[in-house]
Amino acid sequence: MADQNITAQKRTVATASDKTAGLQVRDLILIAVLLAAGAVLKLTVASFLSFAGMKPNFVIAMYCLAIILTRPKVPQALIIGLIAGLMCQIPMLNATPLVNIPSEMLGALACGLLIHVPMKFGKKADVNPFVTTFLSTVVSGYTFAFIVASMNGIALPAAFVMYAVMVFGTAAFNAILVQILVLPLRSVLKK
């Protein structure tokens, strides 16, 4: 009887610590798969979908989707952004070395903070994935733009205007894509 109580207490403590420990193995696998998918889509499909100088940034969309689905702690979201930024150092994914690291980390930080803000439209519609992805993409895009502009001696207000169409267009595309993908993926993950 005492052994059963100890075993039950250990299970309860293990279950409670699992919930506070952060990401689980399944979450890490999902993050890795989504980041890899983002890189492949950026290398293949993004060029075909470019329009007026804008092209979707599937890496940002996929790390936002990963953060939204796994709901990591803020430091873990920063690490996801760091990994995404390091992935973008592959020459075919990036023409400006090292600029993606801070931009993806700040985008992931924004996403990691915003996923905890309730955003319901009406009684059922959760617009958090849309808003979070949109704002995270804007943070990442403008961080990138401001770093590149300052390296080239362009004033920040001018850079804001120059990159507006590209940043906000990419943010809108990413937000729509993530909002479409989040519902089916959540239901698959629940099973």
C-alpha cells in the first residue's frame, strides 16, 4: 500500500514537472520539421510567389507557427529564433550574412510574448495566430531593414518607408498562411 502511494506521488510530481519543464521531445521534433519546411519552401516556392518586390518568408511563418503550436517559454522562443537565424546563414537562403540572426531572434521574441495574450474575435474566433505572426514578421522585417540601412548609411525614417511595402506585404502573407495552418495542425496534435 505504501509503495502504491509513493508510486502515485512520483507520477503526480513527474506530470507536474513535465508541464513546467517547457518543451517536450514531440515539440522539438515539430519545431525541427517546421523550420526545415520553412527553409525548403523559401528555397523553392518563395520565388514563384514573389510579387512587386515582395516574397513570402516561409522561415518566419514556420517559426511563428512552431511557437504558436508549442507555446514555449520566452527564452525557448529566443532559441528557436536563433536557430532560424543560423539556418538563414546558408548562402542560398540569405544574401546578407549575420543580419538574420538578430532579426529572427527579435521576431521569435515578439511571437513568444504575444502568444500569451488572449485575442478572441467574438466568442470563438481566435485571431492570436494571425496578429502574432503579423506583428512578429513586422518586428523581424524591420530589424533586418534597419540593420541593412544603417550599414549602408540610409536614415532610419527613409528605410522605414522604403521597406514598408515589402515588410507589411510579407507580414500579411505570413499571417494568413499561419492562420490557415494552425487549426488543422492543432487538431492533429491533440490526437
